[in-house]
Amino acid sequence: MSNIIEDFYYGNIEPQELTTEITPRLKKKLSELVKKEEELAAKLSDEEKEKFANYASKYNEFSSISISDGFVSGFRFGARFTYDTFVANSKGGV
């Protein structure tokens, strides 16, 4: 049996790769986003397109950090759940 902690340590598990499947709901939203970006780009000058690309890049950086923070918070929450389930309750006898 594989040990998930060792697999994670040795890089055999990449959390970001576990959700690579694009669901129909996500695919629809991505299609809508691309359509809106194309509509906007058609109305912008080259200078405005550059500014928008810079904005989108900064937003992507922000989003990446935010998603990472959410992952860490969720992981910690799960660890607290596990601790409470297996350790804290064994101390009180419940």
C-alpha cells in the first residue's frame, strides 16, 4: 500500500494536477470568458490591448496566490478535522 505522505514528499503527487479535467460547467464558463475577451479586444487600440494584457497578467498572479492560500487553508482545516477525529476525541474518551 502506498503512503500518501511519502508520495507527496517525493513529488509523486501534484495537487494541481488532480483537477486537470475540465468539467462541462467550467468549459462553458471558459468559452464565455474567451468570447467576452475577443469582443473587448476588437474594440481596443493596440495601446489599450497592451494595458489590458498587463491587467490580465496581474489578475492571474493575484488569482494564483489566492488559490494557493485557499489550498493551504483547506489542507490545514482537513488536518485539524483529522486531528480532532483521531487524537482529541481519544483523550476524552468519547
